[in-house]
Amino acid sequence: QVQLVESGGGSVQPGGSLRLSCAASGFIFSTYAMSWYRQTPGKERELVAVISSAGSSTKYADSVKGRFTISRDNAKKTMYLQMNSLKPEDTAVYYCKGAWAQTVYWGQGTQVTVSS
């Protein structure tokens, strides 16, 4: 059974930090490119960051460059998103996604709220 389970979301003040995790099971994690997306009500899901299967290549949305860091531990089958200098506009549900060829898996999402 394939599962992607996000954790680490919560409420934080502007300027604060959070670390999201995405734990994978049921598929060969190390062969999948992994990514983080986020979505707010009424808007399309947007790509935040992506990391290659081996972790050697990363890419970020312009809005999070220099503040967020994506990483993965293939031995632990887990992906991370370190979010620093959070802004109110980072408030969203964050989803992890795994992709290999035409196979795509999504997690259920975790809420991040940035507010004073």
C-alpha cells in the first residue's frame, strides 16, 4: 500500500521556522523525484520545490528561494522542507508528491499557518 504522510505543519509567527516531513512507504522511494506543493482556497496547487531521486538536484519557486530548503534521506524514505523566514503569504496546505515515469503519488497535506 502506497503512502505519503506529511507532518510538521502548524501555526507560527512571521519570521519563524517550520520543518515539514514526508514519510513514504509502499514504493521504491529512492527512484522517485519528490516535490512539495502548496495550495490555498480558491487557488491552484503550486510547486514549491523539487528534488531529484538521488538528491543531487533541487529547484525552487522564486517566492521561496533563499528561505526554504528541500532535502531527502533515501535510507529513511523521508523528504523534508525546512522553511525559514516564514511570511503570511506562505500560509497554505502543503502536499508532498512522488513521481516516476507516469506514476504519481500525493500525500494528504499538512496545514501551515503564518500569522501574528
